[in-house]
Amino acid sequence: MASPHQTDDRVRQPGSSGTPVPELVARFARTHPDRAAVHSGGHRVGYRALDAWAGRIAARLATAGAGRGTRVAVLAEPSTAMVAAALGVLRAGAAYVPLDQAQPDGRIAAVLADARVTAAVATGETAARLAGSGLPVIRADEAAEGAEIPLPPIQVTAEDPAYLIYTSGSTGEPKGVLVEHGQLAASTEARHAVYPGAPVFLLVSPLAFDSSVAGLWGTLTAGGSVVVARPDEVRDPERLLELIERHGVTRMLCVPSLYRVLLDAAARLGGCGASTLDTVIVAGEPLPQALVDRHFAAHAGTVALVNEYGPTEATVWASYRRFDAPGPVSIGGPVPGARLYVLDDRRQPVPDGTQGELYIGGRGVARGYFGRPDATAAVFVEDPFAGSEGARMYRTGDIVRRTADGLLEFLGRRDHQVKIRGHRVELGAVEAALRTVPGIDDAVVVAAGDPPALTAFVLASAAVDPGAVRAELATRLPAAAVPGRVQPLERLPQTVTGKIDRHALQAMAETAPGNPVPAATAGDTVGEVAAAWAEVLELPEVPAEVNFFDLGGHSLTMFQLQEALERRTGIRPSVVQLFRHTTVSEQAALIRDTGAQDGRSRTDARQAAARRANAVRARRQRVGGGAGK
């Protein structure tokens, strides 16, 4: 029988110091006041300036009634102001509740109501969306300058809430995971043990995505610098590579699918664009073996690759596998202080090599779901293996297997929860939303492909327009939860017991033949663009005036569209241009205008790529990057 748990005791128990994150940041404001804390959009903020900025926000929040035990919403675009806003809420003793700008207004209103926030912090670009909330709204950008405001020390305890991040519940209602200061301190100290030093960290995650916790607080409590990528930079991999070079980024964390796109861009630039990195962390999606092999082919073994695993309920991460050379994929072993159990249906340990459900114990286990005691009790359960009274463990719903060398292999989900582009999606929530669409009687949603995408199989009492269905869902669900494909069926397959046969639907989604790509005549720019769309979106035909995203496109398929357009037209629009021109007719006009201006052919496009590579090499030499890795 395997040991009932697996733990990492190489360092002292994380969180034992009890030092809250804002106090650790404040120490660097005193000891290294001029060191760069945050870069974003051409702006640089030092530690003392960041701490003072957060103090001014905290003072305004205190006037608005925020303090220990309260919750404050934060709606801010990725920027230096976003970082100051989150730190300001913590300085006020409150818990920050990050809101996702990409969510529809109805979803944001639901989160505000569920979290019962006292106030909100916003910036000039986002404040208007909170105008009807009835909340006091503090403008983070307006607090950027001004006299330092002395605040009485606010002593938070390990049990005080630090942040509240929302995931999708099985009913489609928002469900907030409440993380306390003790759990945040434990997770952060574990990060310092695994990743020593003061990094220059590239943050590509929005504040509402829990990997931002790793980037922000893991870096600022170590005296490092956070480089916050703006949305237009995240959408363009070549600009992300330029950002890495310009700021000398040493560490980054992203989903595997985005990292694949970055490697594609680096290959187009002749292997340039990431010479300063020493560690790439991937999380949020299963790591493909091919990506591990490709990482080391691109970096020649000089850059570590780390596969992190962990749910929001375990404060960002619970296990990790560090690769210094190619090797078999796993989610590794526990982070310092975590306990990992592989248990059967009776919550008893299973032998090594046998699959079971993963349970997580240790000080990183969150308090639970805010305002949902029944949901909390269902998955935050007593830990009988910890040897201490009151210890709890979190039931992940993930099926794993421990190998002979003690590493964990991720095998899939126990339920119907999946990760789409790094976002957790409850298939039941999507199905429930589909059943409310007029004309749809029943629906089953599956995830298929690599990277995974959602396919909705529906029973309809009338003709169904897939585009209209997707548009309706987009008003109520997060973008990652909107199926890219809606497939009407005459009946849903059933098992011998009369239940919906999800395995059959999964096979249908995975083996569906690709649609033939329409041909275009020579010189027909609209036809070439439409053919590129049809290829990327796997659609038989594409309307000229429909938005790319309404047909199932997303930020990662936009990169594929960029490649397809270059192959078909000889013109390679930037990703930013494609995000601004989102119909076939607009992109055709863009390509015609570009071609008329510089007459680029496919050969010219390759020459332009070479010029970009030379520019990156020159910039790397200026910052002392040396030869490419």
C-alpha cells in the first residue's frame, strides 16, 4: 500500500512566519525604495512609489468604509494601476475581489451581488462599467500622485480574507473561493523555496485569473520586478517577445497553448526573442509531451520548464514538475508544505500505479466557497492523515496515478469540469444555459481537441442558427464557456442504462471530418480571406460581415488566422490589426490597402520577418543578452 500522503519537507512549513503579503512588499519599499517594482505600458514604478500609491488608495477605501473583513471589487485593465489597486485593498485590511473585464455586465453584476462588496477600485477606462452599481468607486489612477498618507497599522491575522476569486459553478452562478492571508503566505513562501531569487516576471494573466497571484505576490515579496503585459501585447506574440527582451524578463507563467504560440513566433524570428529567460512555467492546461520536447529544442537546455498544477481552492498551486531536460510529462510532486493524497471512493489510499482521486492537504487549502456552506462541506473535508485536529483537505475531482518514482500523472476529471484556454469551465453550466435558448430542448457539451475546444450537441424543436445561439450565450457566459461549435442532432445517443452516452459524443466531436476549404479565384482577396477563416474555424462557409469571435474564434485561433492569411495572400497583418478588423470584408480591405502601400509579395513578407529578427537581435545586444538560446 502506498504512503497515505506525499509531502515536501525540504524547507520549513510555509506560512509559519505569518507575515502578510502587504507587509513583505512594504519592507522592500523601506530597504530598496528605488528598485523597479512594476513596468507596464512604458511606465515604471519603484517600490516606495508603489507602496505610497497603494497607501493613498487604502486611505480612500477606509473613508468609504472598507477595512478588515470587508471585500472590495477591483476592475482595472492590466497596468501599473491594477497592481497598485490590489495592493491598496490589502493595505486597507480588506480582501480584493478581481473582476474580469472580458465578462459581460450581467456576470459582473452577479459577482458584485454575491461578494457583497463594500466599495470598488477602478481606473479611468473601467470606472464607467461600475457607474450603476451604487458602490463607492475609488479611481486608482487619480491616486497615483499626491502626498503620502500615514495610515495606522492594520494588523491582519492568518484567518483574515486576502482575496476572493470567482470560478463558474455547476449551475452557472458565480462561486467565489475565499483565500485567507495565512494561505496566501504559505503559497508565496513555497514559491520562494521552489523559485529562489528576485525575478523579472512577465505577467500575462488578468487579475481575475488566479495565476496572477503567483506572478504578483511571488515576485513583489521577493524584491523582483513585475512586467505587466497590456492586452494588445498579449494578443501579439512578437510584441510579447519584444517585451521579454526589452525588460530582461527572466521568468514567465502562461498556459501551454500560449507558450506554443510564443515558440511559433520565436521560430519566425530565427529563434530570437527570449534570450533572457531562465524559467518558463506552464499551468492551467494539460502539458503536451510535444511541447516539452519543443521547449528544449528551442532553448538547448538553458531554460528550465516547470509544469505547475493546482486549483484555486489550494491557493494557486499544489504540485510541480521541473524539467531541466526532456522527460515524460507529469504534474510532479507537492510544493513545499503541501500534502497530496491519492484515494479511492472510500477515501482510502490506493497503491502506487493505481488511479485514484487527488486530495490536497496543507496550509494552502482555502477557507471555502464564500456564502456557500453546503458546497464548501462537499469538497473541503476532514484530513484524517494530517495528524492534527481540525486539518482539512480539498477534494479536487481530478484522477491521478502515482508512479514508481513518486510523481503524479494527471489522467482527467472525475466530473464534467474542463479547462478551456486556461479557464475552468463547468460543462453543466454551459448545458443549463443552452437549454434556456428558445428552440433548444436539450443539450450536451463536450471538450475535444488539442488545445481543447467546446462542442455543443443540441436537440432542437425548430431550426437552429449556431451563430445566434453562440451570440445569446456570449451575453451570459464567460468567453471560454461559449462553444465554438453547435451541432444539432435528431437524438442524443444513450447507453444501455438509458443515460446520455457522453463517450459517444466525445468521439463524434473528436472524429468530425474537417469541412472542405472553399477555393478562391486569383485576385479575389475576399475569397482568400474567407478561405483562411474557413480553414481556421473549420466551417464550410463564412459570411463576409460576421465578427470572427461570433463564429467561434478566440485569441489563440487569431494567431492561426494570421498564419493562414499570410499563406494565402502573402500579407501578414499584425494580430492587433486583426483584432481591430474582425470581419472578412474588413480584413480583405486591410490586406488590399497593405498590398497597395508596399506591394509586398510572399517573398517580401519573408524579408519583413527577417528584418524583425534583425531588430530583435540588435535590441538583445543593446541590453547585453548575448547569443540566442
